[in-house]
Amino acid sequence: MVTRASAPIAAAALEPALRPLGSATMLPALAYTSDDVFGWERRHLLAGSWVCLGREDELRRSDDDRLLTQRGVMAGDVSVLLTFPPDGEVLALANTCRHRGHEIVPVGSAGARQALLCPYHAWNYALDGSLRKAPGFDSVAGFAPADHGLVPLPVAVWHGWVFVNSTADGPPFADHVGALGSLVAQYRPETLVHRARHRYEVAANWKVIVENYHECYHCPLIHPELCQVSPPTSGANFDLPGAWVGGSMDLRDGAVTMSLSGEPAATPIEGVDPRVVLYLGLFPNLLISLHPDYVMTHLLTPVTPALTAVECSWYFVEADADPSYAVDFWDLTNRQDWAACESVQRGLASPHFRPGPFAPNEDAVHVWVAMIARAYQGIPPHVIAR
């Protein structure tokens, strides 16, 4: 079994989270409030795993719809350079010049140049990361450009989403994703069209948001609209390989989709169960909600121990689909969730907080928490026994 560096949390504090459901408790408060733990997570749970960066077709294009060749992003605590060679597959490179370490493309910036030029000392790289020119080094004995290319990083495109392992020492992506593809494939999300996006800043730890996503124990009090279209006790959770947690919920009789009226306004996705919604969380930061007529994702970017940026996106079969029925429903539901998560975060910071037990129907949360607890001990999430 592969092991990695342990988090700055005592093993005794994690032990209760690793007990079987019925005797287990939540993680200690430090897991949600500590700067040291958060810093460890950014390196080992985000950069050290397969962090999702977004949809490939969207990463390849600028806001004005120009095709791009390069984009600077953060993957955990590592600066990454995505390049898009013409007619080629996306590549991931360490966004670190081999001369003095300057970023080639600033994080958050993108361009359409056919070469990569470091803005510090003008080292020039091809889109594949190979060094083309290092000014002043032409006559330096023993200097070989082939030895100074940008460091390649593992990258995977899965059902349209781009994932990067920015420390380059994670497990194979196929092991990480496990059997999740067998559930996602029937919805063909890579063929669906992006129709709406909301961006939120949630004053809560990223794990609090994921834990909230994986249970509906809170739904009767927090989500009356959701409960009108889906019974909060419906469905079941999956027990399949991979670094993910998820399950299903059913639609009520008379409801055709999740909207405020229960009525759809878009073409159904062919070949999927019209009565079921799947909620799937791929570690560490992509939540995929599969509906009979649309796919919704939450892409999480942890900012601080108590702040998470959330990008919620909706995808439909038709390019001219009106997304408002789904967006209105989920924007309301999201905001209800964010208020609850922010309240939990304030409670976690209280000196009176003690890790509480799991309700019987919080079994998916228990799986997630045990996954995190074992990852804190250096065990990669995909090898966790369920």
C-alpha cells in the first residue's frame, strides 16, 4: 500500500472518525479551522491528487471565444501551465521557468501565442515545454536546451473535464476514478452544452460543503422546495471502487425533474433513468449531479480554511435550452446550503465544539470522512476500504 506524508493532526484525534458507522464521529475541529492542516491539504489532498480544473472546451477558449494555446492555473498549491497545441491534446506543465522559477503565464491569465516566453529573462519554450532559446547561453559550455524543458505533469481528460496531478506523484487516474465512469458515461456529459454558471464565495471549509452535499438528513428543515420534488429518504448510496462517494435520490410521483414546479423545460438525456438523480463527489473537488434532463456540477476551490470558491455550472442537450428552470431551483437550494455550511463553520470555531455522531442515513458522509481521515494518515483515497 502506498503511503504519504501525514497531516498535522494527532492519530488519536482521527481514530473516532475511522470507526464503523454507528460508533464513528466527525473529524476534529482542526480539520476545518487550522491553517497548518489547510496548507497540508493544498499540497497533499489537492496538488497530490487529481484536482479538477474545469471543462476542456471552456479552458481552451477565452471570454471572447478565441481559441487559446495556454492558460495559467493553480492546482492545489502548485502553479500549473495548461497548453493546447493546435489539433493536439491538452498538456500540463509546471508553470515554473527552468532558469529562476518565474511563472511563464500568470495564474488566471491565458493567451493564444504559439510559443511560451518567460517574462523575466525571455527563456523561450515550445507549447510542449521544450526549451527553444535561452538568451546568453549559446556559448555556455555544456548547456543543453534538452535538459531544461518545463516539467511535464500528469493530465487526464475524463468525460470532458480536465484533471491534473500537479505534484506528479499521484496514483494512475484510472485507479483514482475507479468505477465512477460506469455511472457517468450514460449521461455523456462531454456532449452536453454549457448554458449557465453561478459563482459563489462560501465562508466555510471545503469539506463542510462536500459533507453537506452527501446527505439529505438536513433536507426537511433546510430544503422545502427540494423535498416537494424528491423524498429526502429516497435512494441509496454506491459501494464501488475509486476515490469518490455518491448515491441516488428519486423523483416524487408527478415530478419530472428538479425544478420549482417539478416540470422540465429542456430535452431529456436519452437513455438515462427518468426517475432518478445521481449525486457523485469525485475527490477532491468535483461534485457531479446527474439529472434526467441536465447535468450540474459544483467545482470547489479552497481559498482559506474558512472560505471556498464554488463554481456551479449547468449543461443541457440542446445549445438553445433555457436553463432558468434548473438554475432558479438550484440557486435557491445552493444558497440554503451555503447558509447552513457557514453556520456549521462558525460552530466548528467554537471552543465548545466536539465531533458529533453520524445519523444512520449519513452513511455517505461517513465514507467521505473516513476517506479524509485515512488520507490524513498518508493513505491515498482510492485505496480506502469501504
